[in-house]
Amino acid sequence: MEKNEWKIRVQEILAVCHEELRKTTNIGKKMLSASRTTTNLHEAYEELGRLLYEAIGQVDNNQKTDSLQSDGVSIEEAAAQRELVINQVKDLLRTPRVMELFKEVKACHEDLEMIEREVQKIKFAAGPEVAGTKKAPGNSSTNRE
């Protein structure tokens, strides 16, 4: 009987190791997917920043040529420049590319949240247990506590 129990115990340990290896492999796959998604998210943010910088830079370049013509900037001119920047940004936000980038950012965030939920499910999924096994009285099978 002891030899049989020893075999059962080894099989249980191997089953737990197999399950842990499977979980680790699945989590690794999810992490690779999350890495790709994070790269896409970073690139989308970077492009949005570049587009915004260029839009504001266009207004700034126009202001530089105007400022060469005058020594100071009046309150009215500053307000007008501010309004130009606001309008430039509003126009930028309406472009198809920016709208596409916003959708991509949203999709990436949703994907990352889904990946996190899946990883948590994998981590805490019940698998075979070995700890707490002992011989039941009058029975050669094992009980789990």
C-alpha cells in the first residue's frame, strides 16, 4: 500500500507542476500580448503629441513673424494668439487621424484591462492540490483538506 500511495503522491505532484507550468505559459502569452498593446498605445500617444506640437508650432511660427514687426505684445494680441492656439487644437481634434488615434488609445486601454482580468483568472484558477492529503480510514483514496 505504501508503494501505491507513493506513486499517487508523485502523480499528484507532477499534476500540480504541469498545471503551474500551463498557467505560467498562459500568463507569459498574455504578457507578450500586453507588451504589444502597450507599444501600440505608446506609439499612438507619441503621434498625438507630435500632431499637437506641430499644430501649436504653426501658430507659434505665425506669431514669431508678427512679433518681428512689433516690439511688444498687447493684451489684445495675446488674447488673439491664445484664441488661435485654441482654434488650431480644435481643428486638430476634428481630423480623421486624431479621431482614429483616440479610438486606438481607447481600444488599447480596453485590451490591457481585459488582459489583466484574464491573467488574474489564470493566476487564481483552481488546480490540482497536493498539500493536505492523507489516507482516509478504511479507504486507500486520498482526502483533500
